[in-house]
Amino acid sequence: MSVRLLFYALVFFLLYEGITRGYSLGHEVFSPTAVAEAPGTDKEFTIRNGESLSEVAEELEKSGLINNKLIFIIQAQFFDYEVYPGTYTLNTSMTSRDMMKAIDESGIERKKAAESSAAASTSSGSSGESGTAGSSAENNGSDESGETTGENGASREDGAADEDGAYVS
């Protein structure tokens, strides 16, 4: 009789642990928390060409920008975010989803800008016109330090932003 009671207690304990840990994991994936309270600390973060999502997650965790690389990877795959090479200014008060969004959106904007630039150069090549973007801080989204910033708080040093804060190369 005592073996049966011990078995039921063990099953109950394992179910309880599984449920609480599953809830905790789900909560962190869908409602992430930042490493630090606002205002946080700005940190430069560079993603090299060809770096995988797991390598980026590991570097983010080592640099103190995220708490858990596994959560970052799950979020990136679930929300269909991608990582793009470049240098980003991220803040410890940003959640992992905010960081992924900043990296993904700037990469998409850079990709679109490159495609439209290539299309514009092929169409303007025959007419002799060239489509160049303005370089003043007022027109390209740069702040007073000359660093290019987007509307989400992340900044880029290797591209310029148009009037809407979209990154172009």
C-alpha cells in the first residue's frame, strides 16, 4: 500500500513540475522580460555574415543582452524572425523580441533598399541619371552623433535611414 502511495506522490510531483516549468517557458516566450529596467545600458552588437541564429543567441547571452539563448531561438523561429549581418546598438532594457524585431526589420529594409537600388540603377543607367540619397542628418534619420537610428530605438552605423527611419545602404 505504501509503494502505491509513493508512486502517486511521485507522479503528482512530476506533473506539477512539468506544468509549472511549461508555463514558465511559455510565459517567457510570449511575454518576455528585459535583462534590466529602463533606461538600461546601450551595447554595440555585431552580427557577422554567415552567423547562425544559435551563434547570435549565444553571443547575445554572453554580452548580457538576453537571459536565455533557448528562449531567443524559440521566439525567432516561432515569430519567423531572421538575423542579418551588421552592427546594432541594443539596450539591456529591450526584451529579446524587441531586439529580434530591430535586427529583422533593419535587415528587411536593407534588403528592399538594395533591390530597389539595383532596379533603379538598371533603369537609370540608360538615361544617365543616378538616384542618390541625401546625406544630411535631417533627411537620413541620423542623430546628432551621426549614428543612423530607426523608430524602434535600435541604431545602425553602416547604413542611412530615409524619412521614415527605414534603413538603406
